[in-house]
Amino acid sequence: MLELLTSETPNGWKVAILLEELGVPYQVTPISLTDRVQKQDWYVALNPNGRIPTLVDHDAGDFAIFESGAILLYLAEKFGRFIPTEAQDRSRVIQWVMWQMSGLGPMMGQATVFTRYFDEKLPSVIDRYVRESQRLFGVMDARLADNDYLVGDYSIADIACFPWIRGHDWAGVDMGGFPHLQRWFERISARPAVQRGLLIPTPPTPEEMAEKTTKQGKTILA
Ligand SMILES: N[C@@H](CCC(=O)N[C@@H](CS)C(=O)NCC(=O)O)C(=O)O
């Protein structure tokens, strides 16, 4: 059995979406970020970074994996899906996953932190992260001008990026002016497995989400 330890955030949704796309059985262990469960000793023993998500493969000697990009790769390779077998396309998918992990995720994450969680609003800092996020939106938009997906067919490259693009409003990053990205976003949003994955671990209302995330933000910054 696969166990996903997660919370309702972009890095967690990536893995939930892939598991739903794969249609394999898995169990969910919700981790309360507000209660700082991700910092408890038992959790840090599984994930030395003390953040979500973590995947434990109980069918492989309780093998624990941290870092959402590494989890996507592990699952794609384990089940031989959502990653091409041809060497160069496989490399292209990995390149986009790396790009998301090192660029899109951190920039959007910091845009969210400085727009939403900090009481002190620092215009130059917010501007830096918002503009860098938009630059990255432009990189995706250009790639998607002639392609329905980032690399060939729908893959873990698209799954890695999707929840962060979905969070653009919350992060205060305008997505207007990126028509190809918008179309890609709508195409992926329409997938039933994506819609199911976004309900893991709980389906909060937008109002609950806003309040919960604000409280979580304060807790995480503490
Ligand atoms: N690079 C890590 C980032 C994980 C991460 O930042 N997770 C956030 C939620 S999206 C988290 O656990 N935050 C709680 C904290 O900072 O303690 C990954 O992709 O798995």
C-alpha cells in the first residue's frame, strides 16, 4: 500500500493528482500544518525537511520519499506512466519537473508568503517575486504556444506545474496576457482525476481555505 502524508497545498496536490491519475490504491494521512505536525519527530524521521508531502511505499519495505518532484518521479517510474520511455523526451519531462521544483514553486511560494502572510507589506519584495513568477509564466506560455502539454503527452511535468499555476490568484500573480498557459490550465482543470486530487486530503470551501491558509501562514512563519 502507498501512504500519502499531505495537506491541502500545491505540493501535496501534485502527488494526490498523480495518484488519482494512476488509479492505484493509496491511503491518505492528513498532516495539520497549523498544528505543526510536519515538525514532529516521527514525521521528520520520514521527511528530514519537515514539510509535506511525504510518500511511504509500504510494499517496498516502508520506503519513504520526500520532495514532491522526487515523489512524482518515483511513482511515474514505479508504474511506467506519465513519463516517456524515449530517452530525450524522458529527459525533457525531468527538465520541466526540475524547472518547477527550483523556479515556479519557490517563486510562487515566496509571492504568496509576502503577499498574504507577512503583516508588513514590502512592495519591492512583493514586486520581485510577482515579476519573477510572471517571467516563469511567460516561459510556460511560450512552450505551450505550439504544444498542448509541456512535453508530448500529458505527463508529470504538467502535473508538477498545475497546482502552482492554479494558485496564481492567491499568490497575487496576474495570469492575464498568457493565453496559451490559460488554455493549458483549462485543459488540465477539466480532467476528472485532477478534480479528485484537489479534494485530497479535505475539500475546504474557498472561505475556509482562505482563513485556514492565513492561519497556517502565521504558524509556518512563527
Ligand atoms: N520542495 C518541497 C517543498 C515542500 C513545501 O514547502 N511544503 C509546504 C506546503 S506546500 C509545507 O510543508 N509547509 C509547511 C512548513 O513550511 O512547515 C517539495 O516540493 O516537497
